[in-house]
Amino acid sequence: MVELPFQQPQTLNQRQNKALALAAVFQATQLTHMTAISGRQSIGESGNFYFEQLIKASLNIRPSENQSSQTLDFFHQLSDISLGLKTLESSITQPFTPTPKSKIPKLSSAKLPMSYAMSLLALEKKVYSNPKFVETIENAQQKILKQLSFFDQDYAHPSIVANLAQTYVDTAGQINPRILVRGNAEAFKDPAHTNRIRACLFTGLQMAHLWRQLGGSSWNMIFSKRKLLRDIQDLARLQFQIV
């Protein structure tokens, strides 16, 4: 038998698709946290890779109902969301709250990605219930997809990241309570740094929307943590298949 890494299964079941979409939310918030703490250069090549996969997916997740019910249709393979699966698994034993407070409570840095994720899940419902915000997202997606041809399909180009960041400001950034990101105060003075943080949050918002379209529910997540953990572990094992 030969072990082939990162073989993509043909289809995932409904629970696995929801779990993977939720993991993508946590990947976005983990990258938000890493960027805020360490800066855009310090997340390394792997961090930049995971960020780029989220950007690609977020540009193809439409505010209206997506035709696909498979999360992997928006990614190349399970390994594109490895960081999210690890982050969600490490957060699963922490208490979930469906109604984040206006201010981030005093949390250890390990819990911040979970706090950001829960806030994004709450913001997503408010953003997508507002037709003006939906139109803003749709227009931004079309604009950015056209821009990519000028930047050699560089999804992480500063201009692309800046547009994603502005889309977040124009939508979720208009809703209170806003997500308060903790990090290096000096780094926040750099517009490129804050753009990457906001762009990460925008991709998380889009992943939250996909999760909701697939039937994701905050209450189900809270009361079915054991099933969610099992689904995450199954997805992690699917990255390596014996053939």
C-alpha cells in the first residue's frame, strides 16, 4: 500500500461540509490573530498560502444561494484548510457564545481566534440581511476578479488586499459591536498591516456565509460539540488516504 498525502475525496457528507466551512472561518481568524501579533511578514510562507486560498474562495462565494453544497468546490483540496482544522480542533473544548459582547473579554491569546470567529458568525447574519451590504459585496467581488488579470492572478497583491479590506469596512465594519482585534500597537499604524487584518476578516465573513448556506447554526454548534469534533478529526484523517 502507498500512502498519498492530501487526496481529495469525491464528496463529503452534510456534516463534514459544514465542519469544513466552519474550519475555514477559524482559519481566517487564526490568520487575523497571527497577523495582528506578528505582522504580515512573520506569518511565513505557509500563512500566506492559507491566506491566498481563503481569498480565492471568498471571491466565489456569492451572497445569493451557491449552487454547490460541497465546501471543497471552493478549494483545491483539504490541505488548503489544514490551519483552520487545527485551530477549530484546539478551540472545540472552549465554551462557545452565540452573542459576543461589545468588547472582547480578557482572553488568553489562544482563545482570541475563537472569539473573532464567534463574532464573525454573528456579524454575517446582520451583513447578509442588509441588501445594501449584499450589493457592496457583489460589486467588490466583480471588481476584484477583473483586477486580478492586471496583477497576474496574484490574489495577495496589496491592491487586492486593500480592496478586500475596504469591503469589510464598508459592510461588517459599519455594524456594532465591531470586532476589536488585539495585536502590536505599532504595527497597526501601518496601513498595509491593517489591510491584511481586515482582508482576513472579510474572508472569514464569507466563510461564515458559506457555513450558513450549508445549514450551519450557532446553536447546533454549541450543543453538538462532540459530533463537530468527530467530524473535524475525520476530515483531518481524510487528508491522508491509504490506497
